[in-house]
Amino acid sequence: MLKLARLSRLSLSDAEITQYQKELSEIFGYFDRLASVDVKELEPTYQVSKLVNVMREDIPKPQVANPDTLLEQLPKRDGRYIKVGRMI
Amino acid sequence: MALSNIKSHSTAWPSIEDIVSSVRKGEITASDNVTKALDIIAKLNPTYQAVLLTLDERAKKRALEIDKKIKAGEDVGRLAGVPFIAKDNMLVFGGETTAASNMLKGFVAPYQATAVDRLEAEGAICVAKANLDAFAHGASTENSDFCVTKNPYDVERVAGGSSGGSAACVALGFVPFALGTDTGGSIRQPASFCGVVGHKPTYGLVSRSGVVAMASSTDVIGALTTSLKDNALVLDVISGRDELDGTTIERDSIPYTQLDTQLKGLKVGIVSEYFGEGVQVEVGSTVLSAIEGLRAGGAEVEHVSLPSLLHGLAVYYIVVPAELSSNLSRHDGQRYPYSTPNTDSLEQSYTQSRSQGFGAEAKRRIIIGTHVLSSGYYDAYYKKAQTVRTKIVQEFEAAFEKFDVLVGPVSPTPAFKIGENADPIAMYLQDVLSVSASLAGIPALSVPCGYVDGLPVGLQIMSRFGADRLVLSVGQHVEGLVA
């Protein structure tokens, strides 16, 4: 649970860890039914529309959301840079 | 609220076509319609909490612009002066877009959802944003970080979810139509609970651009309305290829408003697996009565078994959390409003912002998703689930070679009481009848077909990929039967 929390960048309280452990164990128990489903020779379906490589010309077009509008929403910025805490 | 009361509320508005006609003739103005909608919202929303915020200023401004154009003799579109409400996971100008989550409180959309743009281009006016389960995770709006939407038929019961706000808005007569999203039943189930029409279009038929993503391979945008005719008209306006969404497909060349499928000879398949254990007996019998009506009208009705549909829920709750865990990784405290102040490092900023901003259900699903995608578990869970998904897709395809439509209930029960399904698995089981259509991307409709203990029940009608017009036509026949 702690490893999963770390991977998802979530910090869980002890109470949350206990609660989620219990719930997830029940949920994953429910998933066990899939183990017995025979899927020999079938490929996974990742998307249902069967579209492949939908392309468009690489030509910039004016968009409603211009960079300045997006910058205005940032929690912390420095000019046109997103400002973040130290990483190391 | 008494049944008769509700029925009069949901007839607060004429058909969309009639509204447009009066606006174009100058009998009523767009501004009148906006005022009417806002007044009804002000009167009823405190009790039902279907709406999170109203977009008064922008709606009134747009109404004035439209009224001015009409006075000048200009054509303003097929939805001239029609007010609507959008689920708050759709980007709309004029107010916040929160997805009912603290994580996005204060976020102002820099662009609009394509579906909203297309409606506005035809003269429709968005007057408010509807409540939902936060990030669309849920079946009741109980997971909204802000409020629970009450069922219009009984305030102690839920309106359904995750588009509970949208469904309630239409049932209460706030507006003639509302936009919702459906990832595993989130338009159909609240439609069933609130006694309105809810259509989940074929995957890719409506652009997902500008809609907060939940599961990218099943998310669909659709309308909640009081009639099939209105639902078809909205679909006709919002559907079709969008350059901004590479997963969009070509729409029908024939308008979706042309609902001309005959009942005579129509092959209807009753899905046996949708009437089993867990489905309330009265719900099953109410739905079967409506199906009998189709038979009486000339349809050929038979039972059909699709055994892999019994695995749909397990597949869904593996695939969807996996996809949403990826989609929600963008909420990291660096780009969108919620960000924990005064953290010591980037890592801490990520972790604390996410832990504080997300609600319990979002975290639960992110953890499930992270687990099923993680090394060592990926094959057993995610890959296996996506392969069982292929079985579901193929079983539907085989069934549609024999049948035109497949039918069954939308939800195992009518609207449940607030707090009744507090256990996560109990809540997930609500979706058991609706997830498979989402996994296959096929069109699925919920049309009101009766009541159980005074609470509405919807009939689910599904058809092959792309057959939206057929589904809506059959829905219209059911509507005629139950009227």
C-alpha cells in the first residue's frame, strides 16, 4: 500500500492505509473471477473505434487557449516559466 | 415531490424545436428564456442541489447578442435561444470548472469543450454547471466534494451519478436539456433514476475535447432530455469529427433527428444476464412490460445470452481505474489551481497537493489503477481485463448479427437512499448492467418505462457500434408506449 501510494504520489494517513487495504482486498478479491476466464487466442482491446494513426498537417493554427491564458492559471510562476520546489 | 408535480415540472419547457420556433418568430426572446431558467434554478436548487454554479453574466450577455441578431433578421442557428446546463467536468466560459473536486476549485477554463462550442454556434446558451461525483467517479453524486444532488422524486434518495446534477436539472425543468458524460453508465443511470431520457452515444461520435478525462477509452458525452426528439436534435448538433480529438469518428450523413425505424420485424434481444440475481424483481418486470409493448407493436422479441457480460464489472473496474490514474497524474499541484502552499520540495508539493486535493474515491481509484498497471501485476490484471474486454466486444458483435437491438434494465434498482451504498463495492455493483456497453463503445439509451414504488425506472436499449439513430428510434417507440 505504501509503495502504491509512493508511485501515485499520494500521502496516506494511517487510518486511510488501513481503510484502503481492507477495501482494496475486497475489490481485488472480486477481480479474481477473471483468472478463470478463457481468453486463448484473443488480443486485448485497447480501443474500440478501430481508428489508427489519425493524422493532421503540422501547421500551427490560432487557438482559443493561448499560452498567456494558460500561464495565468499556474499556482506559481516566474514570467513564462512554471515555478516548482527544489528537486534534489 | 408528488408524481404529478414532477411531471408538470418536466414539462416546464416546450420541445426544443418549439422553443426555437418562438424565439425565431420573436414571440419570446433568448433573454426571457435565460431569465426563466435562472428563476427556476433559484427557486428549486437550494432543495435539490443539482447546480454548482450559474453563469448569469455570460448567459445574459449571450442572450442579448442573440436577441439583437434576431431583431436584425439574422439566422442564429438551430438552437436559437435555448438554455442548457453542462456537467461541471466540461470546460465552459463564464465561471469555474471544478469537476466537483477541490482539486480544481478556482480553475477557469481557457477554452471550451467542443460540444459546448457547437451548441453555442447554433444559438444555445449555457446557464449553469451541474453537480457530479468528483471527476465523474461514482453513481450517486455522493462523491462530489461540494454537495449531494437529491432525487427530484424523493429528497432522501440520490439522483444517480455521475451525471446526477444534469439529470435532476432536466427532471426539475431547470432547462430543456443538459449535457452529461458516460464512462460506465453515468448518463444512463441518473436518467433512469430521475425519469428522463439519457443517451450514451457510440464512442467517438462526440468530441471529448474540453471534457475532463476519466477513462479515455470509454468516456462519451451525451444529452439528458425529457424527450427522444430533443435528445436526437442535440446529438445531431454536437456529433461528428473534431480535429482536436483524434478518437472522433464520422457521424451519420443522415440527420439523427430522422427517427424512422419501424417496429414491425425489428429483432429485439432481451439480455438474460441482465435479469439475474441482484436485479430487483419489480425493476425486471417493469422493464419486461415495456418490452412486451414492443412485441405488441410488431417487434420480434427473444431472449439471448451473452455470458461474458457477467465479467463486465470486473473488467471495467480494472481498466477504468488504470486509465484514470494516468489521466489524473496531471493534477500535480504545479499546473492547476490546487497546490499546497509552503512545501519544501517538488516531491512534497506533488504528494501533498494530490493528497489534499483529491477525495477518497479518486484516491481509491488511482491506487487501484496504479496497482493493476504496475510491474508484476500488469499481465494478470490490466492485460487480462483488456482481453476479456475483447470477448465482450465479440459477443455483442455476434448478437447484433442476429438482433437489431438488445434490451434490459439500466440499473438493478431504482434510486437508492443517500448513504445506502457507502461500501465501495456496493456502489460499484450499481454499474453492473451499464458497463459492458461502455467497454464495447456501443450506443446505449435509457428511456423512462415506468415506476417502482413511485420511483422512475429506465429501459436500456443498445445496438451495434454507430447505430445511434436506430437506438433513438426504438427509444421513441417506447416513449410512445409509456406515455
